Amino acid sequence: MRPVILCVLLMVFTGVLGDGETELRAHLFRYYDKTALPNAKTVVTISSFRILDFYLGESDHVATVLCWFGYSWKDPRLQWKKEDYQSVDRLAFDPDAIWRPDLSLYNGASEMHLPESNLPVLVYSSGETIHVPAYTLHFYCVTDMTYWPHDSHTCTLKFGSWVHHGHLIDIQTNGTEPELMLGEKTLDSGKVITKTAWSLSEMTLKREENFYDCCPEPYVSVTISMLATRDAPAFAWVIKIPVICMSFLTLVVFLLPPAAGEKIVFGGLCLILNILFLDYSANVIGHAPSHTPLIVQMVCQQMVLVMLSVVVSSLVVRMARGPHSSGLPNILKRPALLLSSCLCLGSYSELASKSSHSLGSSRRKPDELELGEDGSSEIRRRESGDACEWLLLAAVVDRLALLLYAAVCVISLIRFSSVL
């Protein structure tokens, strides 16, 4: 019997309470005009700004933030005595049913500077109104890609009334600071992983008053600033490792034998790799209007060095393979022999010396021995000696180019170490 009585009492109480809320809503909207300001001066207080997700598009300079933007104001037309309406102390309204401040995102990157929200507005019996909508805001954030992929950018969102000046709608912050609610997960090892590639810091919320020539009244706005730092280790390694590898890969061109035609082929492949990386960089970061990323400068410099290495390799192969109508001039032969010992090219120097000694011995033979078959052999020996001398010069030029390129490569890595 008791459960039945309790159910009946609950149904009666619910019906009375429901009638009280219906009567209250009818009373509040009897003469309510949602297009009129609640007061001669309405104070809008920013109560919270919680960031749930953040994304920055480098190519179009547009940042996207998913947030909860909480603000409150007082509307005297929505006041009531809760004792007169079955102790109803708060009501939830559709946001389009009551007056709301015309807050807008001044630096928005979409047609709707502040998107519409279907989340209800909470109104208390004192007339205090609270709205905490979830917004996906798109706004402009000019990026400085100089230190990409270790870049940091200062992004700002600027809110304010689109129509009313500060004497009609005043915006206050009351010391509110932005908060981070990014999705994080702690692994068993203690490492924290996040769903975003950006780390946000130095977040501030500041109220500003601006005066314009057209109007003597102040226009109030709120600026939210944040420092976005790229925090994507995998992305950084995908960029850095290929650049470092391409820098040292060109050294292989000079390590191949002077007469090897593969030197030119390998240099061409290195040049193609640099061009592909530049194309990838252009697709990722776009075309920066006022700066060039340091790592792109490094790759462009590397591409010029690779092109020069292909030219030098072509000259080296030409010198090593011949044909040559005469031997190496003394003005080049003596420095080549001297440098060969310093450049660890003793085998090439010994080969050139043997050829010169053999050629000198053959020249002391009687002239009659140089006829017929012996004459043709002498010509072949002379051509072989000339080729060995030119091969020595090619090896010296190749080794000097190797040392010069290695020095430039090390200096380049030190110079651009801030992005590596």
C-alpha cells in the first residue's frame, strides 16, 4: 500500500511542479522582447575559456580551436520569486528565445565569426544568466616558419560586441584565465601522449578599450593570447633525418673511383632527392610571405652543392677516361705529385711515376726499334703513361672536392643546428 501512495504523491508533486514552471515561463515571456537590451548598461562577464583541441594550418595561416566559452550577464526582465512558483530557482532556455550579447570574433576566418550554439542558456531567479556554449573557432594566426619544424607561434583571439559600445555592453574578465583540457593519456612508462601536435603555453586573457575617430565612446574587447609550440617528435624526425642523410649522401659521389661514370648518375639522384624534399616542404608550409624556413635554405644550399658536385664529377671522369693527345703539363704534374702524398693518393702517384719512368726508358731506345710492331707498342705505352698522369690529376681534383664539400657540409650543419 505504501509504494502506491508514494507513487501517487510523486505524480501529484511532479504535476504541480510542472504547472509552476509552465506558468513561470508564460509569465516571463508575456512582455519579453529578446531584441531589446536588458539594461541601460549590461555587464557581460567572461567566466571561462577552456580549450579542448587546437590545430594550426601553416599553409593558410588559419588556426582552429575547440573550446568551451562561458560568459554571464544579468537580465532583470527574467527575475522571479521562487516562492511563487513552487520553489523553481532556475530555468533552461533555448538560446534563441532570450536576449544574448552580440559577441563576435573579430579576427575570425569563417563567414560566421561566432557560430551558433544549440546548448541551452541557464537563468536563475535573480536574473543571472549563464551560457557556456561549445565553439569550433577558426581564426587567423600569421605563422613564422623560420625554425620549422621547431617553430612557435603567438596566436590571438579577439572578442567583442559587433554593434554596441562600452557604455551599452561592457565586458569584464574578473581575472579569468584560459584553461587547457587537451586529451592526454599517461602510459605505464610514465610518458604522456596527447592527441594534438601543438603545446600551448603563456595563455592570457586581457580586456581592452579602444577609441575610434568616428565615436567618442569606448569599444570594449577581450583578447586571448597563446603561444603554440610544435610538439610532434615524429614529424620533426621525418624532416631532420632525411636532410642530414642527404647532406652526407653526396660525399659518396667523391668516394667513387675518378673514372667511374656512376659518379654522375649518383649525383643526379641526389639532386632529384633534394628537389623532392623542396616540393614536399612547399606543400606542407606553403609559401611564406616574408621569410624562408632555415631548413629550406639549407636544402637549397645543398642542392646547389650537389649540382656543382655533378659538374666537378663530369670533369673528373673526362680527365680520367681521356683520350688525351699529350701528357700532363709540368705546371700541373708537379703540384699533382706533391698533393697526392698529402691526400693519401700514393697508389695513383706510384702509377703515374712508373708510367713516366717506363716512358723515359723507351725514349732512350734506338730509333730503328721504334719501327714496326715495336713502334706501335711504344705508342701504346706512351698513351698509357699520359692516361696515368691525367688519372692522377683527376684523383687529386676529386679528393680536393671531397674535402671541400665535407668542410662546407659540416659548416652548414653547424650553421643550421637550431633546426636540426
